Amino acid sequence: MTAVEIEGTLLDPQVQACPFAYHAQLREKAPVYRMPETGFYVISSYDDLKTVLSDPATFSNDILVEQLAGEAAADLGRMFDEHLAEVGWGHVQTLQRTDPPEHGRYRRLINRTLTPPMVKSMLPSVNRIATELIDAFIDKGSCDFIADFAFPLPGLVIAEQIGLDASEINTFKRWSDGMLAPAMGLLVDEESARTYSEVEAEAQHYLAKLFEERRANPTDDILSALLAESADGDAALTMAELQNLMNQLITGGYTTTADAIGNAMLLLLEHPDQMELLRNDRSLLHNFADEALRHSSSVQGLFRRTTVDTELSGVKIPANSILHTRYGAANWDESMFPEPEKFDITRSNANKHLAFSRGPHFCVGQPLAIQEMIIAFDHLLDRLSDIQLAPGAAPERTGGLIFYSLKDLPITFTKA
């Protein structure tokens, strides 16, 4: 087969900041593309991605850090894990890094933490936190939307669930950053690996104390739900498993939702007609949230590992190959979403996006994330008028292969 020429690389920060043209090349020329720099197979078409996400027997989630990183980064990742095991609880493979049937046990247990009744019970807190955050900046006529609203909102919601006071949100963010350090490429030397592992261990010891308190005195929060006896006869979680699941709940329920809220606001700023439409018709809020997630997916891609020799779109893929499941590319697949570049909050099939994955690993936090977006923008549009990008502002992306994050988003507005 003739090698396909693809201009650019997903490792380029400029491509990561605006990946849409690169994704279009992939879908047109090589929907299954082996990255020369990493050897990963990038999967960019909607149908191929659905196939991969729905078949964990062929496309496994059980992947070790060293399979995703170069030799130097893998060594630092091992240092992180080894030191974490010394000062806290080492990482074990749970939920996102397991396959059926083992995955089923973790999924059944984690599903108890975000049941519809539990999410419903959390909504008054989401409303209160959104109100308080807006109260803090509304009289100023301007704010950094990322620092002042998008990140604190989901962070405070989860922080309250684990007993942190609102004044400790910076501690919570520091813990989240420590947990995400290996995935964000923040491990640059042995010192950074030790430092970030100690930050995660600090969070672990705080959580371990809370877990012991909840064992003695259960409440109706997430931690108690994880500790409750299983109706399916599943074995109780070990402390290492509890810590790993909380790592996934915190990083997945905080950072990605914060990114989604920030990306959604930028889309409204860039499409004032859609902001006006949403302001006048709040019944579109749910579809708006889905369309924002489709257009600017918080998680642009994750990974799978082939368990056998297989084939996708005519490309043969050997066993034990790493696949980069590129959600951001599939969500712009013209065969599924006509005029994918168009941000349209009335799009009839916006909810078919893959931003929350698909199949057995569909994101357990999806109901809460959507509700946080709906409540956030309902409050914002009620209380702020004439929302615009601050004069001279040029929002920057953080960069990275996985997350689609804004560093800042300065806005101006008038009080409604």
C-alpha cells in the first residue's frame, strides 16, 4: 500500500490548539493512520471509532503507561508510580483501564455514585455554587471566565462531595493537577515525578481518612456509595482501588467538565447569533451542551490496545498495537454531522457525539456534566448581558494530545 502523506503532526502544539484541518486530512486520506512519531494508529472516522469503542475484546482498555510514552517519559511515569506506592497507595488498574468482565465489577460499583437520584440531589448545590461564583464578579463587568467560573464550578461540586470547604478549592485543584501530571506531560525530571506523586499522595491520605469516617458513619455522598455493600455480590473495594476510582472521578468529573464549560462559552462568543438564540429559548440548553461537546470535545482522544491482529477501513493492525481513538475528529465526520464546522445549537443529532465515548466505557459522569453545563449557562444568560471577549484578548490553549483546554478566557459584560 502506498504511504499516505499527511501534513503536520498531532504532536505539534499549534495543531493541538486547532486540530480541525488536520483531522479533515485524516478522515479524507487515512481514517486509520499510523503516526510515524509514535507508532500509534489514529482512528478518526465516526464508524471506525464506534467499532473500536464497542468491542473491548478486540480493542482493550488495559494499557500500561509505558505503552503510551517514549522511553524517557515511561521511566518518569514508573518513578511517579513507585514513589506514590511508597508514600501513599500505588496505582492499580480499575474502571477505565480494565476490560469486561473485570470492568463490570468496577462499573457496577461506580454507577452507584452518580445514580439519577444522586445527581438530582446534587443540583441544588450546582445552582447555589453557580450563583455564588457569578455574585463574586458580576459588579466588576469583567472576569477571566476560566479561572472565575468554568474551573471552580465543577471543582466545588466535587469538593463538597469529599468534604472540602469552598475556601479549599485551590487545594483541590492542586490535587487534581498532581493526579493528571503523567497524562499532561508534566513529568520532566525525577524531581517533578517525586513532587507530583507526593501531591497525589497528600490527596490520597485525606481521602483515606474520609473513607474510614464513612465506614463508621455512612452518609449519602459519593464516598459512602463506593463503600456500600454490593447487591450483586461484588467484593468490597480495597483502599488502592478506592483511591484509583476517586482519581478517575476527580480528574474526569472536574477538569473535563471545566474544559467543556470554557469551550462552550468561547463558542457562544464566536457565534453571537447562537448566544442570542439560546438566550431567548432555554429549551435549547441541553442540545446546546451536546453541540458544544461535539464541536469542541474536552477530551480529543484516548487510547486502546489491540488484543489480536485486526483490520479497520482496510488497514491491517497487528496485535498489541496502540490505537489513539480521536473523538474530536469523529465528531466532525461529515458522514454523520453535515457541515461539521458549523456550530448549530439546533442540530438534530448533536447528541450522537462521542465526547463521552461509547460502549461499556461510556462516561459515568455524563448526566452530571450535562446538568452542570445546563445550569451554568442558564444562570449566566439570566444575569449577564452583552457578553463579549475582552478587547485585545487572544485566548490560548494549554496544548497536549488528550485535552482541549483553554488557559484563560477574559470576557466583559453588563449586569442584566
